[in-house]
Amino acid sequence: MALATAVTARELSEDPHDFVASLLRHWAAGFGHSAQLFTAAYLLFHGVAKVTLVTFLLIGKTWAYPVALTLFSIFVAYAMFRLSLGWSWILAGLIGLDLVTIGLIAREWRSMSASRA
């Protein structure tokens, strides 16, 4: 919160109704300890899972496709649950990126299956 206050202080002193500065302060005020823990854990597990699964996909392990689709679907489901508790543009963006990732993995799996047949 202190960082957001420092960054927006000058702008809000010039224009107390500045939309972006007010939004940043509002977002920072709602970013409490539980939100920080969730964000850190989500990004850590998400990153480790992606790096691990992408490594297996790159070396040609076909079992990694359904595992990746399942794991990312679980991430999306959990993130949507968290989103239902309180709106977050960042979390909505992460859900969007995960859905794109799921689509790309599914397309690649179909393509690989078709080329083997």
C-alpha cells in the first residue's frame, strides 16, 4: 500500500479524481496478506508445472499432453473459484492465458495424433 501511495501521491494532489491513480490505490488496499500468499503460491506452482510439462512435451513424452490439459484445467477451475470470491483483472488475465495454453496444447496433441495415424 505504501508503494501505491508514494507512486500516486503527486498525481492525486493535482487531480483528486484521477481514474488510474485511484484504481491503483484501491487495488493496493485490497491486496492483503491472504491475496499475496495466494498469488505467490499460484504463480510458483503454476510456473513449476508449466516448465516441467513443457520439458516433457518438448522431449516427446505423449503422456504429458493429457496430464498438462488436466493440470491446467484444475488451475483454471481453482482460479475461477477465487475469482468468484472477488474480482481481479490480473486473475482474469491469468485464466485467459491458461485457456489459451489449454487450447494450444489440445491443438498440438490432435495434430500429433493425426500425423501418427
